[in-house]
Amino acid sequence: MAKVAIGGTFECLHDGHRELLRRAFELADGGQVDIGLTSNEMASRRNRAIPDYSQRKSQLLEHLKGIPGNTQYRIIELNDPYGRTLDEDYDHIVVSPETYPVALRINSIREGKGMRPIEIVKIGFVLAEDSERISSTRIVRGEIDIHGHIIH
């Protein structure tokens, strides 16, 4: 049993997000997963409209209902890139290549505070049918659906 951190905006809950969540729950193995969900304020810094926090949280909760096992989870509103990772102990943090630098910063800050580092588990991007990565940006643009299928 482990305590695992993961974070994101989860704008369009796509297969890349699902893989991050799957891996986090697998690593927790009956422990706990803390899911940091970007606040509306943080999301508003993007160059496009992002669905409201409550809508993104609801979509996330619906997905989590289908995850098997007895792992506990918390959804924590993120008002900064670090969430509770600078104050609480975690065994693992699951990241994509895009968020890997944030995990490195987290461990650097933790080290400066005399805390033990969190094991960083970096998963690869999930690719769409066209071998490009699945991303919320591509979904919003109408290029692909949440599973990476090309939209014609």
C-alpha cells in the first residue's frame, strides 16, 4: 500500500489522463491516491476557455467509479503547481513527460525542506491514431476524440 500523488487540469478526460490515473491506482495498491485538480483560477491562465472546476471534478468522479479495488482517493483543488506534495509524504508521483519538470521542482523544494524525495513515475504520452499525442488541445480543436480517433 502506497500514497500516490497525481495532478492536472483534466479538461477533457482523455485516454492519456486515464492512463495516468490507472498507473496511480496501480501503484497505490489499496493505499491512497491524491488527485490534484487545477482550480478555475489556475486554469484561467491558459489561452482558451476551460470548463468549470465543478464540471471537471464531476467528470473525474464519474470515471473513478469504474476503477476496481479498494484504493482510497481524494480530489484536492490545486491553487499552485505543487498541491500538498510540499507538506505531506508521498511514495510516488505519477507524471507525463509534460509535467515531469514540475515533479523535479517538487523534489528539489522538498530536499530544501529536509523532506525525502517522492519517487517520480513518468509514463509516456498516449498516442492518437495519427501517432501524435492525445491532448486536450487537440480534442478542443476538433482534430481527435478523447480516445485519439481522428475526426474527419
